[in-house]
Amino acid sequence: MHSKKFIKVFAVLTLALSIFSFSGCGLLDGGLDGLGDAITERVMDIVEGAFEEYREFGLVFDPETSTLYYNGEEVAFFEDTHGIGTTSYGNRNASGLHVSPVRDGSGNLIGLETTIMP
């Protein structure tokens, strides 16, 4: 489930790096005005979508600030290693709120648990 989202992120980032690499070679005569913003916006949309399944449990990604919130409180670290892909965000070593998913025996998301790291 997550692997398709991360493939999209990888593809967008690869495209962005390719465009920026080739821009110095004169392949883009029009320049890159606005392209960086468009790529950033698309990547933020993908990241926000990756967190959509957690929304009903109070975990929300704000693309305007690139911040993850759990019930209104900023999250220092989140990671879900379910399935093939891994969804993670933040700094594993950061102090503050760490959030992790709770899944049933079938792998269905049934909640989130939190830990406050000093």
C-alpha cells in the first residue's frame, strides 16, 4: 500500500533532480522559474496523502509547515513499517512526541500509540 506512494515520491524527486541537473546544459531555455515550487507542492501532496490513513486516529500532516501533528500536538517522530513500504517522518532521536501505529493480526490499522521522549 505504501510502496506505490513512495515510488511516486521517488519518481518525482528523480525527475526534479534530472531537471535541475540538465538545466545547466541549456536544455530548458525557459529557465526553472516556478518549477521548484511546483515540485515542492507535488511532493507535499504525496507526503500528505501518505498520512491520510492515519487521519481518523488524529495524525495529520500540514503541508504548509511540513509538520506532523497528533491531536494538535507536534510530532517529533513517526514510523510505520507495515507491509513492503515504510512511512516515517521526523527525527528518531528528537525529544518530544513519538507516534507509532497499532495494527491487528491482519495488519489493519486500529489506532496509534504515543511515547514522550525526554
